[in-house]
Amino acid sequence: MDYDAWFRAAVQRVRAEGRYRVFANLAREVGAYPRARMRTAAGPRDVVIWCSNDYLGMGHHPAVLDAGCAALRAHGAGAGGTRNISGTTHLHVRLERALAELHGKPAALLMTSGYVANETAISTIAQLLPDCLILSDADNHASMIAGIRASGCEKQIFRHNDPAHLERLLAAQPAGRAKLVAFEGVYSMDGDFGKIAEICAIARRHGALTYLDEVHAVGMYGAQGGGIAERDGLADQVDVIQGTLGKALGTAGGYVAGPAALIDALRSHAPGFIFTTSLPPATVAAALAALEILRGPEGQALRARHQERAATLKSRLQDAGLPVMPSPSHIVPL
């Protein structure tokens, strides 16, 4: 068996589809955001990173850097293991409490990335419920799709942002069947908002749990940066809110926030949480500092400035005749 031939063929298929990536060799520089140095065969050159998810520059904020450096020197480079063995620090506890408070939920659970949080939480929640049906928005992120697949549960796809289609699917199910509705606050490809109020109302009528991915909205919307659900006063209508530390908070990691019993069940059953090394203390401390900033007046000013910049960019691109897709959020889809 020529194993390399199979792998070369797999890569060639990606090339033929025009999806093969050559990674830019970048070095972000503190104080120069959003500029970076890119290393090329012709030598290094300065570039502007137009596609960063570090939306508000928290990855370069002096207070965030100071918090991370202090934690690194105080607690070391790593957490020491999984959360179940030796990898929970007081910093982890503090950040989980702050994230739960941000979303108005009783509890929260940190995980190693937003992708892991979605894959692990969705699959575990569905597996813990009897004969669970998962109903997924057609435009949900790959990590949510991975979680749905990993659950092994039956799934149905409702048309993107189509509450009427969701209601028809739910109405066809027995009232007593366990159901989980998964959708997003801001959809990253088109930049549109999820219809949280309508979807939650329909889910309640049919006895379904709601699971809301707010990764592109945490830090970016709401008085405290709690996302679209906070902005619209709907956080209490959503059962589970998932977010990331790797976008507006400028660090790395993911989490879910929700009812205490559900979060405790995830902590006790989710393989993607149980069997992996915990986030480093420096990362947790930096995220905690970023969250504290974004929940205050500076965060409000940063959000307003970012919205203005995104709107200005869209306007200038349109004036230049470039094919910018319309979107109500800060995302600029081309």
C-alpha cells in the first residue's frame, strides 16, 4: 500500500477545488496592531492583517499582557494536568464565575477552544438525554456540526434563520421527546444575526432546549459584551450559551454557560473536557483581564469604535465597486 500516494491525492483534490492554503508566516507585533511582519522568500515585509478575530485588540492590551505575564511568573507555564487531576487553578474558577455572570447563568465551564466547547458540549448534552433530536440551523459552524455528528443522535436541519421551518419540524415530534435546537447569534460567513427571540419562543412551545453559539458576538455586543442575547435582553430565554476567548477577548479557549445541573453534567461526562490538559494560567489570567475591560466603560467605547470602523470600511468598499455582501453585524463578507 502506497500510503503517501493516498495523502498526495487528498491534497491534490483540495488544490483542484482551489482551496489549498499556503500559510502566511506572520509575526504580530505588540503596539503595532493590526500590522505584522510577514516573512517571505524575498525577505520580511510589513503587512496589515485584515482578517483577524482579535476584533478589539485585546491580544495587545497592556493590562491583558501584564495579567498574563504576572500569572506566568506566579503559577508557571502550564496548568499541570487536566481539570479533574491537577489543572484547576483559582484563576479558572474566577473566570468561570465571571463568564456565568456575563451571560446571567448559574454556571460556566472552560474548555480548550471554542471548537472543542461546541463539539464536546453539543455531543454530550444530546447523549445524556433520552432519544434526543438535534435541530440545527443550516448555516451553523463546522464545530457545531462536528458535535451533532459525534452525538450519534438523530438530527434535522432547518433552513437558515427560518423559525417557521423550525416550528414545523418541532411540531411533527412527540411532545415528550428530548429536543435540542442549535443556532448562532452572529453567523460568521454572511454576518447576519440569529433570530433569537423567535427561535427561543418556538423552542419553549415545543419543550426544546436552546443552544446558542455567540463566539462572534461575545465582547462585541451588549452593554457588558455579553453578545446578541444580552443586547436584545434575551439571555434568560436561552438555555445554553457558548462562547470563545479567542476572538474579542484576544486570547484562546472556549466555554459554555448555562444551568448548574447541565454544566455539572458536562464537567462529569464530557470527554473533550475530562481528558485534556487545562488552559495555562497565563491564558486564563489574560482572558479574565480582557473580560473585565470589555465589561466596563472602555469596552463600551471599543465596541462603538469598532462598529463605526466596520461600517466605514463597508461603505468605502462599496464606493470602490467591490462586491461587499450586506450584513448588519461587524463582519465584512466579500
